[in-house]
Amino acid sequence: MANKSANWFKQTATTANPLRRQRLRVGVTGLSGAGKTTFITSLINQLENHQKGLLAQRSPFDRLDSVRWRRDDIKRPFPYLESLAALSADPAAWPESTADLSRVLLDLRFKPRGLLGKLQGAKEVSIEILDYPGEWLLDLPLLNMSYGQWCEQMAQWLGQPPRAELASTLHERLQAIDPTADADTQELATLADHWAKFLQRCRSEAGLSRNQPARFLQPGSDVAAEMLHFVPLLQANQHTTAPTGSWWAVCEARFNYYRDFIVRGFYDEHFRHLDQQVLLVDMLSPMDAGQAALADLKDAMEAVLESFHYGQNGFLARLLRFRPRIRRLALCATKVDKVGPRQQRAVQQCLEDLMVDRLADVRHGGVEIKGLPLSAIRATRQEGEALVAGLQGKTGWVRYQPGDIPEHLPQSLEVNSPELLPLRPPPGLHRNEPFPHYRMDDLVAWMLKGQRL
């Protein structure tokens, strides 16, 4: 009779208590080059090997019974196996950057704790992560802009170095267009192609972050090519009007479609229901590129955080009439294995110095912020004060002394280049062994903090 009652209580408690199965939606975001694909691959790997790595020594992972990476019933699953193949190849290579939307679903099952927990049964947590090209983040500020305002902003950006030098003749061609004249659709398509190449040069040659529209660099599979046939008209402003069929009318209509259906649809579908956010930032590359790249990163990241304003007063909250659910933010300087362990905290501090005002706004909104210098896959090993690593495209090893990182970022944003090297992944990585890393265990533990396990 006693066993019968216990079984009945267990079934009733499991049915009546939906907290035994929880869903955690984590937004993993970061601009292009932050290492998001490598991060997600390492995250899955660390959880799959929770009994072997550093996670095994931490609560609640000491009670983690099983982990399942789901792909068979998921639309556009994250390319975990392809990423593993690249990392475990000979020679090892970094995974391909994200080119389109994909999803990660991880089911975690924890052993029950205490008498009541045993009666209720195992606790399950499903972690959902959306993977997408980092460039798409930079489109979110467009939601609060008209086409004329965007033209004014682009005119301002193109008038300043290094964009002024990179735009060269393209700037002259855009400046020569009369917004009220009849549009030449073939010329418009050509100019849009040149604008995309200009954005690519801004990113690759000058290390700039603010490159709009982002889909010109990574269109994804859900955007028709002709919808990207618009450019900024540098003679136009927010007060411009023009007849149907004009350069202004055609470009404005396509910009509005891009903003209202592509950008807003992407935000509305994927970001409204996030519980937490992990923001990955490659701080070292802009420090290496120089003052202009750091200033551009600052503006880009402030715009991103403004778009995800954590409270009732953000413009997206007013625009979409909802209160964001995000209450916890992890801000992570990535690829810190390129410098010595004692310098890694300095890289994180420089990132937080760069964003000090915006982070203050976020904290004022009641959001918990966790700062972590992170290396999802550690490519270096330390020998004394030097680092040893392999270089991409080369065999053998190099021993080098990383450049100095200041304890704080100067307000002038002028820093000595850390002189980064293009490192390849470490050899011998395997799915059934936890990848070497810096602080992935801290981040994963942070993600589950507050869950009733």
C-alpha cells in the first residue's frame, strides 16, 4: 500500500509541477569575427563531456545525468558535426562562420535531489540557442530610422576616414544621383553590388564593425536578391519627397520592406522571448587595428545594446509594445588565449571600459551583468612568459611573447597594437573529450544559475 501511495504521489507531483521541465532561451550574439560558431560548438562539447571536464567539479553539473543534442526534429539545426569535422581534421581548421539561421536544442536531465526530488523524478532543462550571422545585429538600429535618416547617417559616415578613402569613386557616384530623377534599375543593381563590396572592404581592410545593411554581407536564404537593390542617396534627407519611379521612391520602398519585414520580422520572431543573453566581442582585433576600429566598435556595440534595451523605456519596447524578458547578460571578450593568462582580465576590462556608459544604463534597468574573458577553444599553451601555438596554413609551432594590454582603455582609444597572430586550433580535438578552453565552465554555470534544479 505504501509503495502504491508513493508511486501515485510521484506521478501526481510530476504532472502538477511543470517546473520539472524547464525551457531556457539563451541569445548568443556577437558581431562577425567574435567566434560565435566556435563558441556554440564548444558549448555543446563541454556539456556532452560534463563528466570528464571542469563541469564535473561544479554544482549542479555533478548531478547532470545526460545531455542530448537534438537535430533530427529541428528545422535548420546548428552544423555541429561539420564544425567538429573541421576542428578534428589534419591539419585542424576553425569552423566556417555562420552564413544563415540555425538552431541549437540541448536537453539536460538532472538527477533528483532530496526526498521530494526523488518522488518527483528527474529534472529536465531544454536550452534553446539561435545561431545567425553576427552582421545581422547591426541592422537592429534601422528599426528606429526612416530611409531619409539612414541616407543622412551614411553621408556622415562616408565623409569620415577611413570610410572616405575606402568609398572613393563610389561616394562620387552616389553623390551625383538626383533623388527625384527616374530610377535606372540596372544601374541601381550595379551600385548595390558596389556598396556590398565597399562594406566588405570596411570590414576586412579597416576592421570596421558598423556595416549596413548587414544582409549585403550575409543575405541568408530568406531574402530575394532584388530586395537588396537599394543604396543611400547622398543628396537625400529625411524631408525628401519624389514621384513614383524615381531613385528616391524605389530605394525608399525597398529600404522600408527591408526594415519592416526582414529586420523587424527577424527580431520579432527570435528575440522577443529570450531569457538570457550572451554577448561575444572580439576586443583584440580592433585593438590591433587601431583607434578608428575601436571607435567604430564602440558605436556598434552601443547601438546593439540600445536595440536590446533591458527595460520599459527602450525604443523597441515602445515600438513593439512589450517589455523585454532579458534579465541577465554575459559580456565576454573572446579569443583571450592569444594573450597571457594575466593579461586576459585586462582585455575584459578594456571591453567594459569601451562600453561603460551603455552598461551603466543596462544595470540601471535591473539587469545582472557578468563579465568573462573567454576562449571557447584554447589554441595556445604557456611556457614561462611566452605562448606556444600553431599558425594557420603552416606546420610546426611558434613561441612568441604577446603584446602588452593596458589595465584600462584610454579615453583617446589610442593603444599599442597587441600584434596578434593567426592561430590554428590545437591538434587532437575529439568529440568525446572536452575541448581545452578558458572559462567555458564559468559561463555554462552562469547560464543555469537561478534554475530550480
